[in-house]
Amino acid sequence: MSTTSQASQRINALLDENSFVEIGGLVTARATDFNLKQTETPSDGVVTGYGVIDGNLVYVYSQDASVMNGSVGEMHAKKIANLYDLALKTGAPVIGLIDSAGLRLQEATDALNGFGEIYMKQTLASGVIPQITAVFGSCGGGLAVIPGLTDFTFMEEKKAKLFVNSPNALAGNEISKCDTSAAAFQSEETGLVDMVADEASILAQIRQLVSVLPANNADLALEDCTDDLNRACAEIANCVGDTSIALTQIADNGVFVEVKQNYAKDMVVGFIRLNGATIGAVANRTEVYNADGEVTDKFDAVLSARGAEKAAEFINFCDAFDIPVLSLTNVTGFSATKCSEKRMAKAVSKLTYAFANATVPKVNVIIGKAYGSAYVAMNSKAIGADITIAWPNAEIGMMDAKLAAKIICDGQGSDAIDSCAKEYAALQNNVTSAAKRGYVDQIVEPVDTRKYVIGAFEMLATKSEGRPEKKHGTV
């Protein structure tokens, strides 16, 4: 393999040293229209092959922008499709490094058919092997469907462009007003992109992600644990606001791989290891802290439409790959804005369905408030949580005691409302009351969260749960 092209250099930087084996290096374009025969197309603009990441087999394709701008033609697409065939046969992830002008116009319907062949292979692979894409240059038009069909998408922070329609083609917009193709827009507004960084960091992040994922849907993501299973989480009680920090405290060796970091920050999703086993984590969040310990964002303890959709998509991935799910719940209701109301009912339905439909082991830890239907949707026992753990100061009930008292004591004085609120809090919202009714299995001190969660997942390791026979659900 030539090491001169940027496409090849990216592969070498991604994989373990000297592990890449190229496939189809001599393939060139077959088309001859528009004098294409006179144009050199080495590897037809895409380097394909296999190698290892930390010893784990992966398949990689990397588009070469120096060959016809990395455009996708017939043979270019066939090489990627062939890679998917091998990956499905051997049960290993596919990683695509995107840098392409899109459809090769000189090949017209052959190139269009090639797009379709790639889409088809991606669809067949979905839920069978992990699919990861990283956008380093242009990824426009129909090519943008490729990262949409994968499980995780990375994007270079400055040079990469990801779009279906270019910013200048959008009615009433031009790129200086809003660059809809930029990494910031695609990660913060569309939620398509999981992580944004410089090229070297992206390749390192892909390596880290691959290391925690199973190779396929029949594989176990398991490694030896070097952390104390009974380790106390000394500071976790102070992390109710920023649950990404709470998850690092629970995780083996403090490692939390967060995905979709910049989208719907009120909901945290990502991967941790517990006793060496990969666990998918979903958590409500009301605060975001930066590296200097400063609060950069604040949210109400409510479900947003974007947050619910983000979590639902992540849970579906975990269920497909048999990855157990841990949730940290702190929610009082639903976001109440005109914008969110447009999607709220459907989004919460998707979240509810995802939790209820997932047959993997599911553990819920109630770390703050758990009120009303929003709590029910957040992996409650009613929709299938196998084990529910609560901290002693958790509040579980219909609604905030003060608000309930105002409804119950409507028309009465403030003293009566205050008295009613205290009684309601003691009788209805108290975590012990929920435990007495069987809605909470264990009440544990925050400092002991890690060991109890590990114990719950260990107990659930052999879980098997049936579902009514059907082709698939429709939510």
C-alpha cells in the first residue's frame, strides 16, 4: 500500500502499527464516457482493507480526495460493498473515513446504483456489526446518507463539511448566515454527529470507542477489570446535576465514553465498563461543568424532545448489540415550550418504547426527583426495569408536593397548603413509600452506588426475556 496519500495515512494512524492489509488496490474505473479513460483512477479513489485496533479486527475504507476528488463511481462503491460482505461474514466493525465530492457525474446511473448498493449493505449490517464513519473533508448530497445509516459519526472541526443540500441552496440562507454544513451545526442542531475534534483526536476517539464495543451482535464486550468492585464513590452525591461526572465515578477506572456530547445536553448517553463489561448509560442532566469546574449550561430537570430522541436511539443500539443499560433518573416533567411541544409526545413515546422494548438487563438508579409520566418513561419498573435502586433523598411520585397541595387544597389558605404539602411529601413522594409498594428494590447510600449497580448487573447476566412474536414494532 502506498503511504503517500492522505487516505492511506489516515488508515495507518487509526490502526495498530503495520496491521493494515489492503484489498482491491489495483481496482480502477471501468467507465470511458467523457474521456474518463484518459484519467488515472488508482484504487478508484478509495483505499479498502482490514487491520486491527488493540488487536481487534476491523474493516476500513478511506476515500482519497486526490483521485477525482474522492468521488463515488461504480467500482469505488463495489469496493466498499465488498468490504461490508467480508465484515458481515466475519462479524467485525466497519469504519469509513469520508472525504469525497459525492457522486461521480461522469458515471451517472452506474454511480447512482453504487450509492444504492452501499446503502443496502449498511442496512443489512445495521444491528449486526458496529458501523462508524468519520468525515474529514466533504460529505454532501446522497453521500450524507452514509453517516446517517451508521451507528456513530465523527467530524473534523474545521475542514469537514456534511450536508444534504449545501447551505447556499437553502431558501433564505447563505453560508455566512448559517453554515449548515459545519461540524458545529451537525453536532449541536441535527444530532447526526457524535464527536467533533481535530483529525488526530478523532482517530484516537474511534480507537477508544471500538475498544468498548462488541465486534458484533453475538459478541461480548468484556475485558479484565483492574478496579475495585466495592470502590466507594465519595463525591457522587454532589454530581446529581452533571451526571456525566457521576458516571465517571461509577465506571471502572473512571472512564466514560460519551457520545453525541454537543446535542441535547440535558440527556447524557455513552458507555462505561462495570467489572470489565460494557454498559450503556443514559442519564438526565441539569448542569454541565467544564474542565475548570465552572458551570457552562443549566437545564430544568425535565425531558426535552431532543433528549428523549437521543436516548431512544442510543438504547436501541444497546439492545441490538446486547449491551446492558444503566439509567440515572432525575426528572420532574416535560419541557414546556411551543417548539418542544411539536415533537414531545412522539419523542417521549420513542423513549418509552425503547426502554420497554429492550430485553437486555436494565438497572435504574433514581438519584433525585422522579415525578409523573416523565419518570415512568425513564426506565421505571413499570416499563421493564429489572432492578430499581434509589438514593435515600430521592423523591418519587406524581408531582412536586407543593404543587399537589395547591390542587388538593384549592381555595384554602397558605397554612393549609403548607401543611398539606408536608403530609403529601411524607406519604406520597417519600422513597420509602415507593419501596413499600415494590416500585423501588433497594435504597442505597450514594457512596455505595458502584458496588450495588455492579451486583445488579452480575445477577442479571443470564437474563432471558421473551416478547410477543412479531416482525417489528412501529413506534
